[in-house]
Amino acid sequence: MTKDNIHSDPYKLAGVDIDAGNDLIHKIKADVQSTANSSVLGGIGGFAGMYKLPTGLKNPILVACTDGVGTKVSLAQEYNKLDNIGQDLVAMCVNDLITCGASPMFFLDYFASSKLNINDTAVVIKSIASACKASDCALLGGETAEMPDHYIGNNFDLAGFSVGCVEESKVINGSSIEDGDVIIGVESSGPHSNGYSLIRKILNESTLMDNKKSELAKDLLAPTILYTSLTKKILDDFNIKGMAHITGGGITENIPRIVPDVLQVEIYKDEWDFPKIFNWIKDAGNINMTDMYKIFNCGIGYVFIVSKDESDQLRHAIGNEGFNSYLIGGISKKTNKEDLIYI
């Protein structure tokens, strides 16, 4: 050992910078604290976050979800656009949580990298905090890990964990869905956070000029929509029988998850606008429509199932909140082994 490194931080020599982690905490502290509400006990820096359960519920049910952003992170890094990736993370969790009628209470994040880049990490966490505020959800805590030699280069990964609460009598589980009900689809902003291993492959193999690829990447990196505030308002005024967040598995696999086994889902495939970005994915990747519906949301990010009598009023209410919606299907008695058919 040379004289110069006798007093060096041994952990830093191994590739982990504790001081950088402390600097990050100071940099993100205001963003994290801005998400706190009266239910949050304590502040950033403790060993655990504490949160008081909502009052006024007779039989509160806790609801929990976890998810990540997948390789959309890699695309965001490649095109140096990290400012929305935190919203993707929050949305992938809270959009799942609200499908059973729950309201998000708090969120936890996990950020792991080969070497901590304080500025980039702060940008991501600022986005997480902003999305939490938009979802009326406290960013209660998180973990930032440096793992040299495990992650390579400047790449990193994200995971999120959300917890919410719902009155037991108001749980939405699809059990009341019946023959004749209809499916209202709410627009997505693009692929959201699914299918990006395939998308990146198609983009990388494309013969398009770099400037055109950059334009496409901008569209592909549009943040996942947060459906929390919309759903909260809709549940106050409508008898929603079932909801689905269209993520991995696309339209084909996600909607049947909430429908009783004796029923089937009919999707009217020509009843909504098929966004240009999905046409590009389909044509550039030479993907058939069966696979498109199974991999991607194809322009529909969230689904409500209601009685036919409420469909027009529901669509009007969704429009008043600034979203496009479509009557994309219906529920019928199962006539074959298929859970979902396209007509």
C-alpha cells in the first residue's frame, strides 16, 4: 500500500462512495418532504417510515403493489432523458393499486447503480416525488445502492412499492360484472412502461437516421399516465364493477383478469384510435396484430367496466377530466374456451 492511499476510504476504493450518498440525501430532501401529509410521522433519514392509517374507515383493507420500469430506463439513459422515468415508476405501481378501489397512501423507491451519479439520481427522485404528489401519495422512504461490478457502466435499475387503503365494503374485485356490461377504455400516452426490450431492439436495428430515431425516442419516452385522480373522481359518482391497468400482457391478458370465469371479454378492435407510435412499432418490427394486442396497450392504458346504462355518462365524466375514452368492448356469456375475443 502506498503512502497516498494509507488514509483513503477503503469502501471508496472498492467503488462505493458513502459521501456521495449523503450528498444525495441533502439534494433530494426538499422534494421528498414536499410529498408528506399529516399522516406521515417523522422525516427523511430514519431507519423506517411511519404512516398513520386514514380515519373514518370501519374495516380498512391495506393494498400493496410493487413494480419497476424495465428497460425503458436504458432508453432514457441512451437519449439522456431521465426527467420522467420516476413518474413511470410511480404510475406502474399506483395504477395497479387503484384497480381494486384503493387510494394510495405512501410509496417507497429502490435505486441501484454501479456508481452513484448524484445529479442523475436527483432528477429521477424529483420525478418520483412529483408523481407521488400528483397521486396524493407520500414518498415515505427509499434505498439507494451502489453495486460496482454488478451493474455495468452507468446503468441503473429502479423498483417501486406502493401501499394504499380501501374500505372493505368498497373493494372492487370484478365479482359483480355480468353479461351485457360494457368496457370503457381510457387513452394511454404510448407504450407506458412495457415492451421496451422489443422496442429498443426494433429502434436499434432500424435504418432511420439518428435525428429521426431521437424524435421517435422522445415519443417512446412519454411518461406513463397517472390514473389516480381520474379514478378517484369516477368512483365517487359511478357504480364501477371492475377496472384494469393495461400493462405487460397487453389488452389480451389484463382485462380477463378481473372478469368472472363464466364470462368472456369482447373487444371491438376498430372502436378506438390506434396511435401512430404503435403503427411504427408494428410495421418496423413486422409484428402481427395478435402479438401487438398481447404485448402492448395499443393506445388503451386503463379500463372501466360498467353497466351499459352508465356508459355515456361515464365517458362524459372522463372527458371532463381531460382524457379521451372509447367504448372498446363488452361482456358476454362464455361460448368457448377463450377468455377474450376480438371482433
